[in-house]
Amino acid sequence: MIKNIVFDISNVLAPFRFKEYLVEKGFDAAMIKRIIKASAMTPYWTEYEKGKLTYEEAIEAFLSVDPDIRDELHRAYDSCSGIMGRYDYTEGWIDALKGAGYRLYCITNFTPAGYEQCYDCISFIERFDGCVFSFREGIAKPDPEIYQTLLRRYDLKAEECVFIDDTEENVLSAEKLGFAGIVFTGYEDAVERLDEMLK
């Protein structure tokens, strides 16, 4: 029986507005592609999400990939404010699940800067029963250890949890540990699939 709903945050409960954020900073499509290739598409980004690199170390690592865009990389990441947004359904979804007696948790890959500078967009986590952030743990999805950290810390049983994430690889990793899983493709679909599981 499912007792616990475990969410990813980015693009499930709050939009990760990466490209829009870079457009708002004045970059054109070609430069946005180059910035993303030098940063988010590298292993250094995952290390940053794990808290293994400081902001300064992450920027230097990105520069090692494409040193010719030094100024652009610094401008892209000098502030993360605006990189996360809000979905109008999130608070109502939380209300409904908590009202029905379910306990809510999150497992999410997040950079320290994203957490600190975009907290207003994810402040709904204050209503959760527990959260596991990659940058605090030194591990990131889909590493099985991050899911086991949640289970141990909050004394949960995997078979009593459903995990909702927009990345299939992350859901499969949770399912191998006994979680039920939903690959998030949109709010209405996720609600429908979750309702089926909770019957």
C-alpha cells in the first residue's frame, strides 16, 4: 500500500527555465547552445549538483571546456535568480495529497546556487515531510544511494513509496529498489496514473 509520495522538483513541481533564463540574459540561440554544451552537458555539472565543486570551481571547469566564452559563462551564472519558475498546479496538488493523508518527500538534483537563489520558487518543500538534495549528500540521481538515503533517514519502506520524476532513468533506478514509479510527462497524466496506484 502506498503511503508516501516522493517527488522530483525540477520540471515536476517547478519548471527549470534554463533556456528562457539565458534568453532573458540577452544570449542568442547559438550562444545558448554553446553555454549549455560547456556547462550543463558536461560531467562537471553533475559534480556541481553533488556539491563536489564550489561555484568558482564549477565556472573554471566550464571554462576548461570552452575558454573562448569566459565572459558569457560568467554572465550566465553570476546569478541563478529566474532559472526556476512556478507551476500553478503545485500547491493544489500538495494540498490534495496531504489532505488525503499521504506523506510527501522529495529527492532532487540541485546546485547550491540554485537552491539559495531560487528558494522562493520551491518554498513549498517546507510542507514536505522530508527532502534529499544532491548537493547536500554528495550523490545524485540515478545513483541508488540517494534513494536509500531517503529510506534510511525517514524510516520508509520502498514498497510503500511512489517516485515521480521527469527522467526515465531516475524512475527506473528507484523501481529497482522497490519503489513504484511514474515518469512525469505532464500534470494531468501524472495525477491520473497516481490515482490508479492509490486506489
